[in-house]
Amino acid sequence: MSRCVSDRRLLQAYYGEGDASKEPHLRTCLRCAGRLQRLTRDLQAVEQALREGAEEMMAPERVMEGVTVAIVRAPGGVPIGFSGP
């Protein structure tokens, strides 16, 4: 049984970085595939909000190795958090 990947690895997979040997696991593990699907949906929503003129509320800040967070206010006033490498 293969071990599930970390959140950091999921972010790397989203951005096309990291260890390609874990890719088969991301395709075959229902738990990891679901996590990657949710992450993809969330990051695409943030990217779309920025393209549509979202206001930056907290500039990107590195909180630990490999993790940067930011908060934007989407059109309509809803704050959205973002975390990534």
C-alpha cells in the first residue's frame, strides 16, 4: 500500500513540480485524488478572483518552508484565503 502524499506534495503536483514518481499514487488513491481535485478547484477560484479584480487584503507572506499564504477580497466582498508554494 502506497503512503498518501502531503499537502505540500499536492501543491507541487498542482504547479507541475516535485517528484514525478508520486503521480501514479495521485491517480489511483481515491483520497489523494479527491484532495487534489478540491485543491485544484480552490486555487482556480482564487486565480479567477484575482483576474476579475479581487482586492489584495494580505500580501503573500511565507509562513514556513514551501508555504506562502495570501488573502484577497473577491468582487462582492468575500475574503478568500490562498496558500501555496
